[in-house]
Amino acid sequence: MAIEEIEYGSLASSTLLNNNFRDLQNQITALSLRISANASNLATNTSDIANLSQRVSALENGT
């Protein structure tokens, strides 16, 4: 479902308004989940890079 535009000055039904708010809520939830997943991936990638950096340093130092 997509948000339906309400013409200026027109009377909107409660069904139309509720559908628009429901769709908006669904879009916000989906975006929040994507942001959370991206943050998790970023944290994992940062940790992996730090571990790789430590391994490279250890190899460079001959340990």
C-alpha cells in the first residue's frame, strides 16, 4: 500500500487517514530495521578490520 495524497480542502475519510498512518508506520519500522542491520554489519566489519590489523602487526613484528 502507498500513502494516498489528500487534496487541499477536501474531506478525508478516517479509513484513508488510518491507511496513510499505517503505511507510514510500516515504512518507519522497515527503515528502522534496515538501519539496525546496517549498524550491526558496521560493528562486525569494524571488529574484523581491527582483528586483521592486529594480525598484520603481529606478522610485521615477527610474532
